[in-house]
Amino acid sequence: MVTVSAHAYPWDVLGDPAFADRVRAAGLDAVTLAVSYHSTRAATPQHPHRRLVDARYAALYRPVRPQVWAGRRLAPLGPDWLAEADPAGEAIAVLAAAGIPVNAWVVLAHNTRLGLLAPESTVLNCYGERYPYALCPSRPEVREHCVTLAVEALRGLPAGALGGVSLESAGQLGASHLGCHEKTDGAYSPTALRALSVCCCPGCRAGWGGLDPIEVTRSLRAAVEHEEWLPAPVATVLLAARQSSADRMRREVVAAVRELLPGVPVTLHAHPDPWGTGPSPGLTPAAPAEVDALLVPCWPTAPASAELVRSAAGFGRPVDAYVTLLPPADPAGLPEHVRRLRAAGAERLSLYHLGLLPARQLPVLAELAEEFRNHPSSPRS
């Protein structure tokens, strides 16, 4: 069955009796709701009582149980900008009462508050600079945190109301980070960004086998400064180390999710480029077989996004095309964009973002949902 969903935050649902009506008017099959999420400042143009939410730190939008997190350095906080004790749980109950299925959206390794609290647990680049927003999966403490966070985010949710679980940042983040008045866009070439995204922390270096860390660091700096990629044998070892850490973390998280919610499908935010970092980390050879679907970022409306979908479809799992309606996306070009993604093999469509959109753009949601349903999808490779 074709599934079209849209993303939302708990505060979009809570206190807005018209939210469910907008979901139906847009022709959506489900809502993908954040149950843990990184810091953000969000517009709420359609909410009856607010216009902005300043979510100052990464938060767990479920009850934070002291007995679970006692003694752990990496422990989440609840959102002090919301009054509800269980914001995501209450929002899911509202949607369930309206007959709307929910995908629980869990952000794992993206947490600036914890990265500043425990900098040695974050990604370290070849210049010795930390990325505080990026918890490194090579660290046992980080993996344990992500597993516990996923379980606590999903614990007690009504399984009958859940259409799936969507795992974001289930791997390593890199040099690019869309936040904190970002002033790095366009400064580095793709090669330099790739080199700056290689983690050189002790945990990652332990997976480099017989490579000399000093020489590797020099090679990475040369790649940044001269825009020439690493020798193939070195690159192979570095990628294998990253993938090993990502595989271990993802497996532990997915196993815990499946034990807690047997039969509920798990979707992985992922990128077909194995070197990809960020909210949608690069796919490892093992990843597709361990989840039920792959959510692929398709925010640029150029044909290259359709090629990403086609590449991801080759892994043999349903592909969920992740499309934004927010600027700089041109609403006039989105229907053609969605048709291309569908033709390239996308079996699902995830639209970003129901709570952030102004009312004037709501008809575009319905148009895209209709375009996706009515356009044939290429068979999976």
C-alpha cells in the first residue's frame, strides 16, 4: 500500500484541535512524530495559541525516568518549554483517537547538550576539532545511550497506534551541521567535507588496524587543503572502521526496538553514499537487510535526488523519499520532483513538515500526495 506521511513535532499537535483535520485534508496516511529530537527553533504558523517554539536543547519528549538514567553521564532532559509530562505520548494519543497512525521519529546521536557535557564522546576531526553536536558511535557510552534513549522514547506507546519507528542519526554525523547560525556553507569542497567528517577520536583510531594515526591525520589534512582524496587502501580502512561502529550501534538499537515493539516496522534514515554523514548516515553493506525500509533525503529538487532513490532501491528494501516543502524548495517544481522520485522506485513519500508549513501551502501537501499515489513506481532492483 502506498504510504504518504508528513513530519510533525508534539507541540504541533498538542492544543490544536484542527491538526487532525489538516492531516485528513492533505490526504496523508500517517504522521511521523518526533519522540526525541535535537535542539531547534520552530515556527508554528497554524497553531491557535503560539507562533514559535524555542527548543533550546535536544530533548526526550517522553517521561525521563530517574531510575533508568541514574549514574549515567549521557542522560536526556525533558523539554522545559512544554507543560505536558509526556508530550509525545499525549500527542500520539490525540492522533490515535482521530484514527491517524503515527510513525515514532527517534533522533539518536545528534545532541549538542550532551556533546558539550562529554566532549570526549564526540566526533574529532583531523585538526583536533570537536563536533559537539555529533556523538561518536565508536564510543560504548554513546551506543549504550542511544539504545536506552530509543527504548525510553518508545516505551509505553500503544503499539496499535504505531505504523512504524523512524531512526534518525543512527550513525556518525560529520562536518556539516545545519544549526547555530551556520556559516560554513560553500566554504569546503565535497572532498574537503568528506575528509573533515572522518572521526579521529581514540575509539575510531582503534579500528584503523595497522595504519599510523599520525600519517592518516596528515593525509586527511592534505585532502582538505589540496582537495585530493586519500589513497584507496587508506580510505578503505577508514570507511570500514566507521561502518563497523555504525553497524554495532544500529544493530543494538534495532534489536532493542524489535524486542520492545515486535512486528512494528523500522525505517532507517540513510544515504546511498557510504561516506555520507549526518542525520541520514551512509549505508553500510549490512544495514538494509536489518531494517524494513530506507528513508532517503531528497530535499534538492534536481534529478540527482531521483538517482539517490534509484541507488537505494537497489538494496532491496522499500525506499521512502524524504521531501521538504520549505524554502528554498520551489512549490511549483515539487509535483514533477515527486513524479521523478516515484518513477525512480520510491514506494513511500515523507513530507517535511506539517507543523512548519503556513496555511497557504497546505494544498501543496494534498497535491503531492495525489501525484505520488497516481504515478507508477519502478520495480525495485
